[in-house]
Amino acid sequence: MNKQISQVGVAALVLIAALIVGTTYWQTWANAGLADRQDNAIRLVAQFSIKRGKIYASDGTLLAANVTKHVGGQTLYFRRYPTGPIFSDVVGYSTQSRNQTGLERSYNDYLTGSNANLDTVFHATLDRLKGSTVQGNNVYLTLRPGAQALALRELRGKCGAVVAMNPSTGAVYVLASSPPYNPNLIEKHYQQALRSGGKCGALLNRATAGKYQPGSSFKVVTATAALNSGRFTPDSTFYDPGYCEEYGKQVRNAGNPEAPETFGNVTLSTGLVHSINSVFCNIGKAIGAGLIIDYMKRYGFYKLPPLETPENERAASGLYDRHGRLFDPRHPETQVDPGRLAFGQERLQVTPLQMAMVAATVANNGLEVQPYLVQRVVSPHAREINSMMQLVVTGGTGTAAQISGVPVAGKTGTAETGVGDIYTAWFIAFAPADHPKVAVAVVVENQPGGFGGKVSAPIAKDVMEALLR
Amino acid sequence: MGALTVVGFASVYIARQSVVSTASLTYAAIFFGVFLVAHFVARATVPFADPYLLPIAGLLSALGVTEIYRLSPDSAFRQGFWIIAGVVLFAGVLFLLRYDYRRIESYKYLFGLTAIGLLALPILPVVGQTVNGSRLWVHAGGLQFQPGELAKIMLIVFLAGYLREKREVLAQGRLKDFGPLLVIWGMAILVLLETRDLGGGLLYFGIFLAMLFVATGRLAFVAIGLVLFLVGSLGVWKVTPHVQERVTDWRHPWTSHPVYCPSAPGHLALRQNCQSYQIVQSMYSIAHGGYTGTGLGRGTVTTLGGSELIPYAKTDFIFSVIAQEVGLVGTAAFLLVYMVFVLRGIRIALLAQDGFSKLLALGLTFAFALQAFIIVGGILRIIPLTGITLPFVSYGGSSVVANFVLLAGLLLVSNRANREALR
């Protein structure tokens, strides 16, 4: 009988050995795949047992803090946003039911101490070995709470965005999107947070992902292309009959659509100051759409602006086709209407962040400013555009942006929405114009009869004042 | 022997320290005392018995009670009570049968019939109770009891006695000699089908085949048995929705589209959020352990909302929690401890002098190994999952008590074999 006993014994041992093999499989080969799965409750708990790093504004204002809760013998950390809606779209949120958005998402590796930085790795490993709570890195932002709050206050009840930045370093001071939402409501009152935006809809960061027709504010880009082409100077003269002829049709100047302004003989400079469409229409026809698009790219159009927020919360500016796709024409001369493009119409869609970058680039003597140290030469003629943009504020369409004692350079934009007398109002500016410290872009949606100079310029003025003070 | 008990004691002590404070020492001391008593009883009654088995049982129970304490302190207290009850019964069996356990062989039919009776108890109205789709529980006077655990040992005694007596005849393979065997066995299987205890069915059938093979030496019986089992399983699978569910969860625990959720009728959900939630979270738990584990008492056993991460973690799924907390290194060591237990048991069967003792020791050992395989293999998705306890570790009074009786049986056989060898 002993022979059979040995055989059954071997079989029994094989069964237990199979268990060891099985355990090895799940704990080594299968382990990484399982750890990443969305329904893994342990992963969620692990995420919330890390003491997430705090987020601060430039003046030390706490934007994202932690609340401690004890669940099942474990200490969990949940997010709390002391400033409520003011930084909602930039900072975003980190919750269990809705995952993450904003910097909470893109900086998750830093905030949870899981980035590959050697120092962080060392400390996180030490924390784990000691069994103490893993602490994330704190993140300090360039945003200025005073100006940010001011921008949102002035946008209250409207849909729009304000972006302000330091034109020489690229540090963003204001990134305000209206309507904002209260990130503290996301976890348990998501529908309420969603509804708080009214008809505009909250939860869209308009400053970086809102796409608008730029209107005349785009003329700054056209002027750059014009001066750099060598075919125009600020003093080049044009005759303005009140319209521009394209493909045999009259394209009237903006301003008052009822009675188009007619300026007669003007210079390019005057054309920018008074935002005369026919001047730019003729420039566009002369230099061609290809060159304008070329300069758009130098200003950063056609790619995602380099900001630290998640990629899907930013949009590229440029021409868009009917299907909402970015359209980079292979044969611009036949595919794009150069006249309309030149004064900011055609199929142009731009983000407030992109337009702030345009203003900042001019302010920075043509050196495009980007976070992450990448600087590229865009235009050596920035000084001339700078002075023309100053004239816009001293005696043109943007007089509402004047700050006493500080020279301001700006450009208005009023884009038609296709609905009667309703416009998208733009203003891009920088100040002080001689030594720029701040560049700003303001967009306000759906303004009945409202032009950029009337609606957006005062907001830009207040924000710049607050930042310069 | 002392050294291993201390290891068991230390494991409780250390883990307790990380969870709570002074009460832990008292707990550990009592636990240590209980096993010291068990040790002395064994020394007095079966002085020649295998010295490894009792410490291993102590170690496994210590780990079990530690993890149960971690999951639910109240249950650990009750488990402690059951361990004491198990040790008392252990001492009782050793004391009663210390001179010659072989006299129970003459009561083999009584054992067999009692086993069937015990198995049938849960089917009876009033006392029977259905828990999680299986009718396994007897409810009497506020106490719940799973009679199947004790029936398992009684069936082994019956099979050992019967097969010892009839092995030569059976080996010839004449059908009429199988009569009584098939009757008892068939009844057991019928009862199991009625109670829908699939793990139990597999366990009894495995024990039966192993013992039959050892007694007759005919591999063909095993082959025929396995074929019959496969055919039977297919039949059961065809007609029982409960079984179909288990097999589906085993093969496809995750779905990307919502499926009909039988546990919440009329409800559509991803299977991992519905019927396979338990096995899926258990896999996450095991995987989370990695090579070295999170450390005893430091694993994640609750969800963000504070509910139990794996439903029934302390009974059927205690292995998943252990695997998470001690990692691959610890789990392999843990399973090796089971292997050592099995090795010692096989050794006892080899050394035993008479057929009844050999069959008894082998049956008990194989039952122990197969039970561990059925539950852990189910958790590791080697086989479909069936609810059954992990010997000495899982929470459950009937299981703990039955395992101590199993241990007493092995020690008795071992004592006699070693004594004979010395003579």
C-alpha cells in the first residue's frame, strides 16, 4: 500500500505547489496590469492615503488643502479648496467619484510624491519603509489672487476669460474663466456645480480651451507679417473707401455697420489705431494668406500653448474647418481668403491664452515667451507695432484702457457671431508699454452691440492696474 | 516543538502591536497558554507522536486569528473561543483513544451513517439555513453550525474501515462488492447536490478517490471516477444557475459591457461591479502584496467608503488578505507550512503498521491538502471558486473544531506507529 500512499502524497504536494505557482503569477506577472485597473478599490484607497501636496498662489494663498478622515483604521486625505471658485479652472479638482482635472491632474505625480525626481523618490521610499504617510510635493503657482479675483468679479454674469502674464518671463498672473464653479461641490453636488454656470456652462476652462473668433485683435499678427515682409512700413499709405473689394464683392469696414466709416487716405499706423478693415484687407491681399499663417505659427498658433494644465484642457489656435478640426492649408493662396484672414475673420478660432501670448510677444520685443524656457524669434519689428498699439489706447478704439501715468499698448477686437448685433468682444494689451511688466487678453462672449473697446478694454485696464500696483 | 510555537506566538504579538496596544499581550499570552496545555496533553497521551503537527496547527491558527482580529476584532474573540473548544475536543479525543484508537474501526458503519445524517441536517426544515446560495448551516439555540466539517472526518473513518476490510475483493473490480460503498457515497453526493455545496462535493469525491486508489492500487478506478465526476459536473452545470454563475465568474471576471446582474435582479452592471466583485477585489488584494507585502496589519481591507473590501474576507477569502499583507515571500512560506503538514501526514501513513491506520492517516492528510487547494485554488482562479474554509486559518467554529479532531487523529496514528517502531 505504501507505493500508492507515496503517489497520493506526491499528488497532494503538487496541489499545494500549484498554489505557490498561482500566487507567484498574481503577485509578480499580473500585478502591474491589475494595479492600473479603474475598478481597483485598493488603488483608490492608496491614492487617498497619500497626503497630497498643497497648492499655493504666488503670495502664499492656499489654493488646495487636505481634510483628514479616518476610515476603517486608515487615515485618508480628501481635498478642500479654500478659495472656492476663484481658481477652479486652473487648479481643477481631485475627487474619488470624478477623478481629476486641471493642475491636480497634470501635476498629480508631484502632488502625490510619485514623480521620478531623485529627491522625491528617496523621501517617498523612506516614508513607505517607515510606514508613515507619504507626503506629496507642494506646488507654488505664479497666479496672483487679487487680480484673479478682480478679473472674475468684472466678468461676473458674463461668459468670457481673462489671461494676464509677465511678457518677459512668461509667468501667468491671471487665468480666469467665467463662469467659474466651486470645486468643493464636485464630489457630492456635481449637478449643482454643473448648473451653476447657467447657460454658458461651467467646467470649461475658457482661458485655455475656449475658442473664439479673434476679430480685429488679430490685426496685430497681420501687421507683424506686413512689416516683416519688407513691403510695408508703419507709414505706408492706403486709400480707404469704407470697404475693400474681394472677389468682386465689397467687404465693408466694421465700426457701425449702418454707416461705415470712411477714412480716405490713411497710413498703416492709422489703420491699426482705428481698426480699419479695408487697410488690412488690402495688406492681406498683398502679402497673401501663406505669409500670415507663417507668422501665426511664429506667434504659437497651430500648436497647444505650452502651459502646465492637462493637454485636453488646452486648445490650439488657428483656422478650423467645418468639422471642427484644425485646418493648416497646404495651398493657402487658393484655400484661404487673405483679406478676411487679415482682419481676423475667415475660419479663425483663437484662445484667450494665445492672444495673451501675442500681446506678450510684442511687449517682449518680439521674443515669444513660453513657460519651459523655449524662446524663439518671432519679429524684429515689434517696436513699431508696440508704438502703434500705444496709439490705439491714446487715441484709437481702445481709449478705455488708459491708465493714468502708465503708457498702455493695446488692440481691440470685435468678432461677429453671426447673430444680428451680438459680438464677441476682445482686448489684448500690455503695460507699461516702454518696459512691459504685464500682458493681458480679455474675451467676453455674446455682447449685444458691444465692441472690444467698450466691454473688454476696461476689464483689461483694471486687471493690469491691479497687477502693476 | 517549543520553538515553532513561539514563532506562532511572536507573529500574533508583533502584528497586534501595530494594530492596538496592551490588550494584545494578554491575547497572545492566553493563546500561548492554550497551546501549551495542548502540548502537555499530547505529551501525556501520545508521547511518541509526530512533533511537528501541533506547532504547525498553532502557527496557522495564530496567523488566522491575527488576520481575523485585523478584519474584525469581535470575530477574533469568537474564533479564540472556538480554538479553545477545538483544543478541548482535541484533548478529549486523545484521552479517550490513547490506548488503542483502532477500536473505532468496528463502528465504521455507525460513522458512515452519522456522516450522512449530519450532511442531511441542513436540508431539514426549521434547523437548516441557507447562506449565500448554499444550504450548509444548522441553526439551533442561537448557535450556527456547519455539520459538513465533522461529517468529513467521519466519512474518512468509515472509508478507512470499510476499504481495509474489502480492499482485496474490491481490487478485483466486481460491481457487487462496491454496493455498500456506492450507496454511502451516492447518498453523500446527493445530499451535497441538495445543499448545493460544490466545494464540499469536490472535497468528498477527491477523498473517496484517493483512499480507493490507495486501498486497491487500481488507477483505473481513479480514471473512471474522474470521468464520472466530469460528466456529473457538466450535468450539474447545465441545470444549476448558481453553478453557471460561478463558472462564468471564474472564466470572465471582467466585462466591458454591462451584463445582467443576478444578485440584484433586473439590474445591469459590469460583472466586476456585480457578481464577480468579490473574486476581482480579491485578485487586486493579492496582487497588491507584490514580493514583500504591505506588512501585517498594514494592508488595505476597507474601501474608501469604509465597507469591507472583499466580502466574506475572514472566512472564504482570508488567503487574499494574508497574501496582500505578507507578499509573495510570506505567502510562499505560508503554503510551504501546509506542505510540511502534508509531508508529515504522508510520513505517518507510510510508517503506520496496519491498513486501517494507513488509510485513516492518508485520508485525513489528503482531506487537509485538498481542502486548502479547493479554496486557495478558487481564489487564485486555478479552479472555479467554491466557498469552503482554509484549514486552521479561516474564521468558523465548525471548521476549527473539525481540524483539531483531524489533528488528534493524525497524532494518534503517529503515536502508535512510532511506538511500534521503537519496540
